[in-house]
Amino acid sequence: MRDTVEIHLSQTYFFTHLTALSPTQVTWALNPLSGKSVQWPSFFLFTFAISEKKGEFQVPRPSRIARVSRFEIVRVRGGWVKTRKMEFGVSGAFSDATHLAPMARAAEAAGFARVTLSDHVIQPEKLETPYPYTADGAPRWPPFTNWPDPWVAIGAMAAVTERIRFFTSVFVLAMRNPFLVAKTVGTAGVLSGGRAELGIGVGWMREEFELLGQRFEGRGERTDEMIDVLRRVWQGGWVEHRGKNYTFSPLEMSPVPERPIPIYVGGFSAPAIRRAVTRGDGWISDLHSTAELAELIPRVLKLRAESERAADPFEILVTCNDAYDLDGYRRVADLGATHFTTMPWLFYGANPDVLQEKLDGIARFGDEIIARI
């Protein structure tokens, strides 16, 4: 029996129409951000089976996008309605490097979708560049804080897990050579089975750029062009590029990821948000309050809706400093967030230097929050 209903997904996704069959076929029909109808090619057809009146399902997306999202399927007025659920990620920032692999295993078992990793190469004893995200310009971390290389860490975590994904929040793109980034991240994508995602920022520490032999000035412009270079190299085959900052004759790099690696862009300045909505596959927030996210997320989504990539999937990946319970997380999800990064052990008084206490906190958060959100 055919049963056609309108499906309302979160504001970061699409209104669709569902034709309830067995198995059910879903086609995207309307992009709510732009209000424009979207005519997808046939290979954008999804198929999944509804086995209960209510439950969670893994819904495969098209291979071109290479993503798997969690949805809730509910029966509403005689029709099946599916809504995307906000996913959770465990932050590996500041953790002992030897904790990361067991943390990733525990997070996967607890229902987390991702592990996130931050990025710094060095910490100068005397730092002249002010940190832009605190009122006094001092970093949020003390000297001798752990900053393992994120891509080595992702390789180690991917080797001991099967489903959980990984992304950097954020990797400072412009202080690197684009070919080394393409090789490192592309290899991580291959060896992880498509579970590596690249979150980028333009960076703030002049001293770090200088030590790595890259100009601090012009880093935003270089970041924009590096995104183009990475995607071109990851296409496979012979590729070339002619740009203001990077130019190269036909070359190839192997291996390349089987599916495109998502690129998320962090920052809340006007240039950072512009970069996210016009070039990125998602936006990464800083540590914000719910009220701040209520102002930022609609602005990001509006700009995305006005961009040429409005019809493409787009993630809103946030960290929030005043959401601690189910109601708080639901409020953030209602704003349009698709991913929430947290350090769950902190809510239970765990010592972050004791691995078992962190693992217990991850498991408890899975039982008390993720299973009930």
C-alpha cells in the first residue's frame, strides 16, 4: 500500500516526500533553506526498510556523499516521518595520547558518532600572539599540554574501531604544504575506510606559522585555494591547478580516498563563516553558549541557503558551554546542530588523567544521554 507524506527534517536538512513501501524509497524534494525544488539524479535514491513503528535506523546516503546518518522513524497521522537526530562526539583535546585508542573504542560502544582532535605543533615559552577566543588573550591550556599529531592519532584509533568517525577541530591548513596535507589526510581516509573528516581553520599563532616556514599574512586566501587543491588531488588521475598561491602541472597522487573527504570550516568571524558556507561541507563552532549558538546557527544557515551549494548536505558541528542535560542538548539540536562535541567524563567528576574514569564517563553518557536523546 502506497502512503505519501511530507517529512520535516531538521532545519539543516531537507523537507522531503516519502513514499512508504517495503522497502521504503526516499527522494529529496525540497530544500527548506532556499525554498527551491531539487531534482536529484537517480543515483541519489535511498533505500531502507521500516521494521517497527518507531525505532532508529542506519540510512545509507549516496556513495558520492559517503555518509551515514542516524534518523528516527515515527508514525504520524498515518504516515511515516523521519527526523535526523543530533549526533555526539568525544573530544580528544588535551588527553594523554595513550588514552585515545581506548577512548575511541569506548565511544563507539557508547553510541558516539565521532572523536574530534585539535591541532598544534608547538607551544612557545613566550607567546606574543594573543589567543583570540579568551578575554585576556591567554590560551585555555597550560604549557606541556598534550597535542599529538591528529592524523597519526586518527590512524591509531581507526585501527581499533569499525564505525566511529574522526575529524579535526580544527587543523590549521595554511601553515602546511598542501601536498603533504593531501597525502596525509587522503591516506587516513583510505586506511580508515572513509571515516576520516577534515575540519580546518586559518590559525591564530604567528609563531607557529613562522617555525613551519609559512607566511602568517594571507593565510585566509591560501586556505581558500588549498581547499580547491585538496579536492582536486583527491579526485585521482592526472590533475593540474593554476592559482594565485599554488600552481602545478599535471600530477597524480595515490592512493586517493574512495569517497570525497568532507571538509568542515571552523570559526565565527565573517570570513570564516563565508568560507564555511561557500566552500565547506559544514561549519564548526567555538565553545559557545546556547544563546550565542541561537544567533550564529541561523546566520550560517541563511548564508548557506543563499550560496551556490545550498542543495548540498551541510553539517553544523558545535560545542556548547551551558548544555548539560537532555533538555539542554535538545535545545541545541532544535537550533539546527547536527553534531555536539563534549568531554563527557567532566560531568561526572572524573579525573581526566585517569583513563578508566574517562571510559566510565563515556559509557555513562551513552546510557543517560545518547540512548535517550
